[in-house]
Amino acid sequence: MLRRLALTAIASLVVPIAGPAMTQDAPEARLPTPVAEPVRVADEDPYLWLEEIEGERAMAWVEERNRHSLGTLQGDPRYEGFYQTALEILESRDRIASPGFSGLGTGLERRVDNFWQDATHVRGIWRTTTLGSYLTDEPEWETIIDVDALTAAEGANWVWQGASCLFPEGRHCLVFLSDGGKDANEVREFDRETLSFVEGGFALPESKGGVTWIDRDTLLVHRDFGEGSLTDSGYARTIRLLRRGEDIASAPEVFAGEQSDVSVSAFTLRAPDGRIRAVMISRATSFYEAQYFVLSDEGVRQIDLPARVNIRGLIGDRFIYTTNQDWTTRSGQSFTTGDLIYTDLDTLLNSPEAADHQLIIRPGEREAVQSVTTTRNTLVVALYENVRGSIYVYRPEGAGWSRERMDLPENVTVGLGTSSSQDDQLFVSVTGYLNPSSLWLADAATGAVEQAKSLPPKFDTEGLTVTQFEARSEDGTMIPYFVVHREDVALDGSNPTLLYGYGGFQSSLLPGYSPTVGRLWLERGGIYVIANTRGGGEFGPRWHQAALRENRQRAHEDFQAVASDLIAREITSPSRLGVMGGSQGGLFMGAILTQRPDLINAAVIQVPLFDMLRYHLLLAGASWMAEYGNPDIPEERAWIAAYSPYQNLRAGEPYPEVFIHTSTKDDRVHPGHARKAAARLEELGYPVLFYENTDGGHAAGANLRETARRIALEYTYLTRRLMD
């Protein structure tokens, strides 16, 4: 069973924050105007003081903008209704409680854990029940940790970031608590039997990084140990072996990476009985490339894997991985980008030149392996074709595998949930834009599936339909996009339309059910569009890699091509088209604002990247140079300067009033990006709405009420810009 903590905090810039799309000619395309002579921004940027996250002058500026923006948007008579609707949805008790097998118990007595937030438990409770009880309409939950009560007792501002329990018993856990929602967290040992934190147990101060159980009394720790222990990206550079009762400051170092690396981390490969088959170390030399090592009593030894690889799990002796590059093994076997492969673990570790690597799946051009999980005896794969998913079960059979498609609804999004290494059960989710989410319990050994939970309809879908179109990008590539609209939609350009995009870090935008989009936009006559641009993972690693570094502008052109196509089809028009995106998607918003403002009348810019000539100097930014390039290298700086929104803001352009929001506690994407964007727009004479939440981290919401406020602000803004 795979226990991997490698790069979990930085594996993606954001889980995209939810955020439209038949023959009117689209406005003529305009190429971005590059910065003629890139300057050292540190010398000439008048807003560097806004990068002082909690500086007195910066926070006074934030407070003033918050007063203006909240006064404008909350003063709109529709805001309160939007807020109450969003809060009702978020706090609804008929939501599906996301399950997680804990390893405790067997059969229907196996424990199922869940983290839950509602009107009573604003910060949330970590709770547990049996599988048998979970499958009923009214599960009998037992509270493990009440985060609201803990916060009150300690006078703290805790945000839950999960727990890691020692496999297979699951009694002893490491709990991760964040101050205000930052990526950095505090670690405490917790005993599930006594329902208490362990007195004198493992405890680690606030830091980014991770911790891996070896046994009851031993951890591998990859966090901030003081001077010299972090990479330039702000993540762990070293790993220490911590034994119970020892001080972390004196714990021996077992591995060290380089200062220029992204991070190092550790994880274990375990047999179903909990026995460790291998202790692994990942040294991430870039965001997408890593070296892997095995740690043993004899020391550390590198193993032979591609630099761009995803380790997927272990079934018996079969070590399973995906290659994200074309790769030839030592023995001359050749594999292509996106292949799912297996080999014998012991041979790989001890005699790599003799390892026989065998292909499991080679996806087609418009296919992608979106996710993979393992049970005790099977490999389960979510395979997508043209952004529609199916789940296949692979069972070892001789030297190969048998394959069976799981009997689930078709033309939907399928997701792999928690799986058991004690048997072959797993949970599977099914959803679509108009399909309320449902949860299915599957037995991968027999292929049996049964619906365990379903979300009741949260908005009226009568008369709504989903259509998939394609837009031709600047280089001729066809870019798919989904449009959620009324069947009788008038193709006259009059429809308020919200277009959402992300386009980076191999993150796929798959169809999903959003009650807030349904209630606050679709029911009110809006059209909703999702663009599956390059840079994402909808068609596997190659789709992502086509928009890396010097080719980043391709992703921007893809998104703009979708906007143009919506207008050309007269689904909407520039005065009725708004765009939304967060984090990397916020960079998308900045690019369309500065390159094609003639296409849009609204932009919701969430926790954005914006100053791309300084992104690598701010918080975790240095870890993303494999995605964007290094602004300190003149050639690469030129690529970036051509599209960096902050440097390309100009006076006299038809920019609409935009809504930018961020979080003071975001320790991943620096709030200075959003602040400086707003300040520069104001300087140039444009109206701008800016809001900064002082809690919440990169997800922009520390609790459900703050999340409801953010959603209500966004839809009030969109209504004013696109529907009024």
C-alpha cells in the first residue's frame, strides 16, 4: 500500500475555485504587446511594499480597498440572497460525507472516517463510523476531534489539514493543524483509542513539509529544521530520522538534496499486513522531475526510473508507475509519454539492469489516465476519452493482466476514492454538470458495484443540456470546451456567459456538479462554459507539456480562442461574456485582460499569479520554474515578459472593471500578485474591485461562512457586469 507524501503541498497550484459558453464575428485578434526592454522590476516597481504580507502600510491599503469593494458589492440588494443561498448549500446536511477507510476493523465493521463542516461545526469535526452504518441513510457518527472546540480551548485559529495514521492498525495518528489555512502546519500525535493528544508524543512546530510513519516509535521528517534546511522554493531540503523521545534538533539527517531543488520527501511501500517493502525518498529536482532512492540499513541507493514519473502503488511484487516522458530502460525497452507500466519491485531495487518493465496501458491521442489506485489484489484505473471517464479493473493474471470495465453510468466524470488494502473494496464517485454527485461502493475482485449515496438535486435542470464544442487555437489545435445552456437558447449574442479556465500543472477540468453554479447562475439564465486548454491534463502529459515554458502563450491563445468561438457562434457577445479563474487560472485572467480585453466585460481573478517577472522570488514561486521558466535567465525572461499581466497593463485599453480577490494567509501564491495588480490598474485610471480575506490560505476560505461570502461577492459582481 502506497503512503506517499511527496510534493502533496505543491502538487498543484490550486484545486480550481469554481467558476461560461453561436454567427456574429468575433473581434479581431490582437497579439500581446511584449515589454520592449525588460527591466529589473525591483528597481522600478513602485508597489514592492505591497509584497510585505502583513506590513502596516500594506494592510492599511488592503483595509481601504476592502471597505470600498465590500461596500459596493454587499450594498447591492442581491448580495444577501446570494450569500444565504451559498451558505445554505455549503452547510446543507444532505451533502455526501466523503468517506475514508481507516484500516480499523473488517467487513461491515471496518471504520470509515470523514471530515465534516456545517452550520454547527464551522471549522469542522473529524469523525468515524462503521462501513455498515455509513451505508445507511442516518449513519451513527462518533467524533474524534472537534476543531471548533479545540480552537476555542486554545484560543487559536485552527484550520484542519488532515491526519496520517500508522498502517495497518490506524490507532496512532499524526494530526495536521494550520493557523488560518496556510500550507504550513503544526503536527501533533493523537491516539484514536483514548481520543486524546499523546502527552509527550510526537510534536512538530509550524512548517511546510511532511512526516512519514516508519513504526510506532519512528518517523521520517522532511520539514523546516532551521538555517540551510529549506530549498530556494521554501520546501524541505533534508530528511531526518526522528525516534520517540528525541529532540528533532538532534535527530540524525538521512538525506539531503540541493538548495536549488524543489523539495525532498519520504514515503513507504507497504504490504497489506503493514510490513514495509521499501522506504523511498523523492528528490524533486524540478516541479516535474525527480530522482528516487531506497533507504535501508546500508544507506541510500538511487533506483532506475524516468525523471518524469508518477509512482502509482504496489500489488504483490508488482511496482506500478506512469512515465510522463518517452523513456528507454537499461535493457532497451522503450515506453512513451503517458504509459502505465509495472515491474518487479525486488528486481528494480536490487538488480535494476535485469528489471523487466511491462506495459499495462498506452492511452490514445485523446485519452488520458486521470487517476490510479490499488486495492489488495487489483489495479483500478480511471481512463478518460475526450474528457469522459470510465473505470477499468486490472487483475494480475500470469505474467500479464485481465481487464474489466466497471458497470457505471456512461458519459460522466468518474473518480477514484478511498480504497482498501485489506480487501478489494473501494469507493467511486460519479458526477456531471447536470448529474447530482453519487457515491458507489465497488468490489474490484468481483466487479460488483452498488450506489451507496446520492446527492439530491440542488438546482432545477429542466430544459438544460450540455454540449461539447471545439475552438481552433492560433496554431490550429482544436480545443474542446463544454457549454451548459438551455435547450432553447437564443443564438443572438444576448446570453450572460461565464467562461472558466485553469490550463496548467496537468490539472484537468472535468465535468462536475456545482450547486452554487446551478443556483446562482444557471437558474437565473446564465450560461456556463469550461475550457479544456493545453497546459491541463485532459489528454495526458503531452497536452500539458505542449504549453510549458516558452510555449505558455499557447494556453492563453487556447482560452482566448474559446472566448472568440463563443462569440462567433452567437452564444454570447463581448458585453455579456465574463471569465473566471484562480491561481494559475488567475494568470489566464490577466492574460486575456491585457491581450484581448475586447472579448470580455467581466473578470473574476482569484488568488492570482500576476507579476511573472517576480513570481520566482515570492513564497513557493521558485518551485514552478519548470512550468513557466526562470525570469533571471534573459532568454526565458523574454518569453515571460511577453505575457506577464502586471508588466503589460496599459492605459487607454478597454479593460472592464475586474474583481480581484486573494488571502493574507495564502503562503503558496503571494497576495502581493493580486494587490499589485489592483494598485497598477488604479494608477492607470481603471475602476477595480479588490477584496482580501485575512484568513483562508490558497483555497480562499478558512470556514464555510467565509467561502459563502466569497461566492456571493463573485456572483453579485458577475450579475452587475453581465446581467444588468
